[in-house]
Amino acid sequence: MGVNCYAIFRNKAMKCALVIPSWVPEEIFSSKTAGSQINYWQPLGTLYIAAVLKKAGHDVKFFNGAFMTNEKILRGVKEFQPEFIGIYSTTFGWQKARQAAGDFKKIFHGRVFICAGGPYPIAMQERCLEDAGESLDAVVTGEGEFTVLEMMERLQSGKGLEGVTGVVYRQGESIRKNPPRPLITDLDSLPFPARELLGHASRYIPPPATYRRKPVAVLITSRGCNRRCIYCFQMDKERQSGIRYRSVENVLKEIEHCIREGYREIKFIDDTLAADYDRAMSLAQEIKARRLDFTWFASACVNQVDKPLLKAFREAGCWAILFGAESGVQKNLNTIRKGTTLEQIRAAVKAAKEVGLKVSTPFIFGIPGETFEEGLQTIQFSIDLNPDIANFHAITPFPGTYLYDNLDKYGAMSEELTDFTYQGAAFIPHTMTREEILKLRQIAFKRFYSRPSFIFRRILELRNLHDLKVAFKSLRSLFWLWTRRDIFNKAKSA
């Protein structure tokens, strides 16, 4: 879109369509196990941008491809007649995002401004514009709230995007790259995510067995991370900004807002809720003191918690916690720069269990330098830990991560973007094959979830119809794990 075309939007509040392209669970998970793995997250990044635009007076509609076919999205956006379309894209979803941009350009004959954001565009930046051609007008290269707002203001005034930080854009035949926008430091200044755009909130649920009550709200109390795991994507790759925190009072206001809106459970999705120990303790104590009626689930690093903090979480309504265990071999924890030890993992899981929390521990296979035998050691470690839930993923070198930027040192990468899902073994270390990674995942699920002691414990925990439904889906997945050797091979598991 050339500079002169900006004038078509001049001097009016704008209609903005925010779109997540259509997808189905079988594109990510094996069709035989999707029932016990599928989850639908509330897309907080998109909802924060929507909230900022709505506050500025713009008319915003959200089209979520998790629940809409591509045809329905195209029809809905056409009926809405927006002047601005923002498309969210992960690495896995880039091909569909690019196609959606092309479809929208054809529908509106170019008289619409189309921008992409999300992890993949942030990492690839101008390469997305090169790949999408004239279908895409701009890419947001960092946090999108104020970048998109300023873009809309420029479009309203009929001006171009020169000087708008945090954006790469098309100008005539050329691609222009503006400087990055500083990360938002005052997170309390942001309005709460526009969850009212979600429609039926009950559709947005985490994986089975990872929630107690519905509907479930997703909430984040901080942004950023000061750790340096090689597979983790952060907008601040050098971690110079560290962790940016919302105030405890601001978080409590959003919790109370969610409760008023009818939510009965909250999943905190901070990289670690316990990065600031005193703040985490204060948050738990305030939730308890205010007697807020909701249950919650959080994540934390094993070296940042202790029994008193976990007990405070439990007393405040927390029922489960996720600890990123990742490996049962210390060498491999060191390789991924996890900054934790096997003993710290054991201690955190033990303390959480003792205070009455359910424990979830994800593990990853395919770590650089990992062998098949070490993968088997990780499986045994998971069994010895005996958490309530264990997950087993393939390490994935998402664009923008240290692993992606240093692939030649560690292994090879799939050229298929659809493999970038934690399921598809997109990365193959020099010390293992893709088949071995997929085999380890299948062995892990079979050994962990087929133990008689685990099954008996689950039977004793059945309390209601929801528990029975979860158990049925789990048993169905376990059946296929035992009867199909190629269960995690997407080409053969349909």
C-alpha cells in the first residue's frame, strides 16, 4: 500500500478486525490423542491490543480460527468491512496467516490495511513482508498495544508510518524498517484484556485435567524473563529489561473483574509467578484475605519456591502448579541453561505435594547432545518424581530463540513450519534421530500413564461427570499409544 492510499482512512474512528487464522487440533496433535491434549487459550496478546484500540474509540471485532472455518472468517470480516486487519501468527500458523492476508486483499481489492503480529512476525520481521508480497502492509516487531494504536492514528490522519517505532512496513516497492519500540514498563497503564470479545467464554479451556471449574480465564501478572533457556522466545533477547511486574493491587483488580464477569478459575501464565518471592507471597495473602471465590493454577521455577510459599498458594485457592522439569539428566539441564538441578526439582515437587497441590511437570526430548539412553533416564526420572500430570514434548527451535540462531552448532531443523508445535520434532540434535525423539515421546506416555498405581490413584480421585469425561479421553489416548507405533507421526496418525 503506497503512501497516498493512507488518505482513504482519514479523520474517522476505524473498524479493526483482529484475526487468528483457522486451525484444527489434528494439525497439531495426533488425531488419536487430540482429545486428551487439546486446549483453547484465551489469546491475551490479541485481547490486550483490542482493549487499547477500544479505549481509543475504535470499533473492534475478533475472529478466532480455533472456532471458525476459514470461509466463516472471510465471510464475517467481509460483512464487518474493516479498514484495518491485524493477523496473529505463530511459526506453525504462518502459512495460514499469509494466505489469510492474501484472501483479505482480494476481497477488499486492496482498500484495507493488513498488519501481522505475534511470535513469528516479531522474530522474522521484514522477511514476512518479503514472503507475503503485496498481501501484507506491515509487521509489528514487538509488543503491539501502542504500536498498533499509533499506526491507527497515522492511518486516521492520512499519514504514512515513518517514525512509528516497532514496525516494518511496505512503502511503494520498498520495505522500510523503523527502530524497535521500547518495551512497556508501566504495565498497570494497560487496560484489562477485552475478554468480552471472546463470545462464549466456556469454549476457552486448558487441556483436560488441568482445570477444576469453568469458565477459565487466563491472566498474566508480569512480562519478560531474566532466565536464558536456549529454547525460549523473548522479545528482549538480551534479557536487559528483566521482568516487568504489574502491581499486586492491579492484578487483584483484574481478578475481581474476572470474577464479576463469571469466571470461576484463573490460569496464571507468567513464565514463573514466583520470580519475585515477596510479591508472590503478597498476592497469595491478599487473595486469601479478600476471600475471592475462584480456584487457580500457576507455573513456577523449582529454585524460586519453598514450602511456605506453596502453602500460601494452596490456602489462597491454588489447586495445581506446573514446574518445568524438562530433563532427568543434569548435563542436559545445563545444556539448555535451565539454571536448576535435579535435587531442586525433587524438592519442589515434594513440597508441593506435601501442602496438597497437584503437580504438573513437562519434559522435553531432543536436547542438543542428548542421547536416546539419556531420554530413557528422563522417563524414569519422571516416574520416580510421580507428579499428577507429566507431559513429554520435543524441543523446538522457534525463530528468535538462541537455539534457532545457533542451529549449526547443535543439529538440524525441519523446513516445514507446521512441525513447530512441540509435537513434531522440528529440531534434530546431532546425537539423535527424529524417529528416536518420537519413539521416546511414545514410550514416556505409555510408561508414565500405564502404571497400575497411577491408574488406581486416578480412579480414587473420580468425583463427578467432568472427571469421568477426562478419564475416558485419557484411556482412549492410552489405548492408541499402545496399539499404534507411529502415533506421533502426523503423516500416519490420521
